[in-house]
Amino acid sequence: MEHIERFGLTEEERILQQTVRRLAKEKVAPGAAQRDIDGEFAPDMVELMVQNGLMGIDFPSEYGGMEAGLLALCMVIEEFAKVDMATAMIPSTQELGSLPIILAGNHEQKQKYLEPLSVGEKLSAFALTEAKGGSDVAALKTRAVRKGDSYILNGTKMFITNGGVADILTVYAVTNPDEKSHRAASVFVVEKGMPGFTVGKKESKMGIRSSETRELIFDNVEVPVENRLGEEGDGFHIMMKTLDFTRPAVAAQALGVAQGAFEYATQYAKERETFGKPIIKHQAIASKLADMAMKIAAARQLLYRTCDLLQTYARKDLSRLSPEIIRYSSMSKAFCSDVAMETAIEAVQILGGYGYMMEYPVERFMRDAKITQIYEGTNEIQRIVIASTL
């Protein structure tokens, strides 16, 4: 199904979109159902990304990245999510885990970490959430205590995507618990294999089952001072700006799921007959598909507008984005994920009993869509953010 929405893209963006669409159809879609059943991380999907140069799409070219921009990254994520959202999360999570380094790292840190990340030689993870808090950042308890030329890191993180496979992790930790402002925490780069850093429980999830989600345990982990990003106390600003720039990637995951579910349901409705005619000719089904088409088109335009706003903003310092840009980031994430959930549910309904069967992909789309309303800031939190910028 061709997208009219491609109008206005550059020739390079069109070529990238078409290339990834072909890869998704030929290399990702055939094994998506089995990967979901197995519930295991898929190194072959990482290798597919590496072979096609898709791990550093939005990384600075100075450090080996493609520097194609946020819109290009979101288009890639969308195309993969149309057939398998867990696979789409590979370049998405690489961006999320690396962005604190892109935003706040010095040249030496960027050279050391971004160069292997940009080509997929190493994988990244973003470690913020804890049992007591995700959206409530002030409730986080992981501590980093300065001791000479190092920090001693103690605490536990949970629900960390790529937690068990990441080589380089950006970790949010409290460095000044007595500080009541947003200057209480810092961000550190923790490397796999550091003594005291272990990977805990693997989560069994409703959806995105071949994306690994883990608990992380830090037991007196000695992290060199040179692994701190920015100044001590910059943690909140680094993490919040990271999320402002990466929420569109979640919106792209959701948009891809919505598009995939819509396309499958539309094709099914053309072929399935009841009462002597295809069900797409019945008004009840036609109205569902019409609503799905409208909302997906609106979601895509909102996401592309958000990418345009963010791409024009230089990521060179930690100054806060304008209220308008923050609002668009949250709107794109909330709206696209709500559309994805609604579209996937309706796709299951259109397929009827078949939609409930694992033999058909729409039930997987529905399970995958749900997480996009939750992670990277719940949609309830996004609405609070949106309202706060009005």
C-alpha cells in the first residue's frame, strides 16, 4: 500500500524508506511470529541492522553515524514496526541509550562510546526506571557516591530494554540526596563487565516479546569520574532532554503498528465475504476502516511535524527546549500510541474469530501496541506535560 504521505521527503529519505520497507517485508516479517512465541532476543535482527548501516541513523557523522536526522530514524522504525515492533526497537533503543552521550558527552566520551555504537559493534541501554519510580523521577533511589576519582554506584533498575545484551549503559543516579532541586542526580556511562554490575530478572511480557527487558543490579560498582556525563547535578536535564528527543521514536513504533494492523485488516476485509459480498462493502466495517485511515494519516503528519521541529534544534547544550517543542514531542507520542491501540483493537474485531488467533498477526499487533501507551512516559504523564506548556 503506497503512502501519499511520502510527498515532500527528500530523495535520500525516499530511498531509505523504500530500502527498509523491502528489508522489513523480506527479512523481518517471515520470522516475526516465531520470535514472538520464542520470546528471546534476536541477534540475527541486530546483524540485519548492522549489515544495512541502520544502527546509527541519527548519530553524528563525526563519530561514525549516518546523521540522517530524526525523521529518517522514525521512518525506519515505522517500516520495521509495520511487521514486527520488537525488531523496530533495535535502532530505537540504540538511539535512546546513546542520546545522553550525544547530548552531554565530551569529545573523548563521544569518541570512545559513540563510534562502536554507531556501527552496531556494541549495543546500548537507557537505565532510568526503578521499582519505586519511572514517571516520578524524584522517587528514584539508585545512589552514586563520590570517592576520589570514582563514584560508587548502588541500586537497582527495572524494565530496562536491552538490559541483558547492552555493552554500554547510561544510568541515572542520585549524587546529592540532600539537594531538593533538579540538581540532585547525575548520569553515568556504565560498561558491561564492570565489577559489581550484574543483570537480574528477565521479564516475560505481554508484547514486544523478542525485545529483552531486564532488571539491573549495581552493587558497589566503581565508575570512573570520567564516565560522568556533564557536570554533577546535570542528570535531570540530560534525561529529560533525552526523552524529549526520543518520544517521537516511540510514536514511530506505534505508527508502524497501526499501519501494519490497518493494512492487514483492509486486505482481509476485501477478501472475506459475508451475505454475498466482501465485508468491506458492509457499512459497519467500512466505517471502522475509514476512521482508522483518518487517524493514522493525522498521526503521521503530527509525528513528521514533531521531527521537523526537533531537527531544527541544535543538540549542542542542555538548555531546555521551548514549550512548543516539548508539547509536540509529548503530543506525538500520546496521539500515535492511542491511535495504535485503537487501530489494533479494531483490526482484531474486523477479523473476528481469526483476529483472536495467533496464526494471524493482528493479535500480536494489539499486544505490542499497548506498551507504547506506557513506556517512555505514560500517556497520562504526556497529557500533564502537554497541559503544562499551554
